[in-house]
Amino acid sequence: MEITRKVAKSGGIRFFIQRNGREVSRAYLYLLTNDLHSSPFGFLEDVFVEEPLRGQGLGTQIVKAVIAEAKARGCYKLIATSRHSRPRVQELYKKIGFRNHGTEFRINF
């Protein structure tokens, strides 16, 4: 059996918040497609807020901006992942409307 490859459309957008000319928060939205849906789906990655500024709403603000962009681009879903060791991030996602939908499996290279 031969495996054939075809490049799928994808792209990404980097969101960030600056204070005093310095980046203090960021997140990425990756837009991906597959043959199961005519619309893309979004993948939220690398949400970060500088530690001294956590709890001030920056994470909520940037995640909501990513959600709005994913909706505006016609995504049928947005996926976010979080390590088990980050319960505050998981609570933020739940508060915003994400639901636990499964388990992430990965291989680090």
C-alpha cells in the first residue's frame, strides 16, 4: 500500500498584549482544514500571561479575542489544550465556555 500526501491549507495568527512596549500576554490561533468539513477549525495554542500579571483578566481578554477571530473566520470548532498541571488555565477555559471533550495524546521530538 502506498501512502500519498497532499498539503492541506493552514495558517496562523499571533495575538499579543503589550504594556510599556513589552509583550506581557500572547496566544496563537491556527486555522486548519480537513476533508470532513467545508469550514476550517481553530487550534488555540501557547496562551501565556506573565506571572506577575496573572489573575488580572489578560488571559480572558486574549482568549476571547482568539474565539472572536475563529468565529469570524467561520471555524466550526476551536480546540484548546492544557497540561494537567495547569488547573487555573483549565478553569479559565471552562469559565469562557470550553468543555472537556477528550484526552490529548502527544509525542515530543
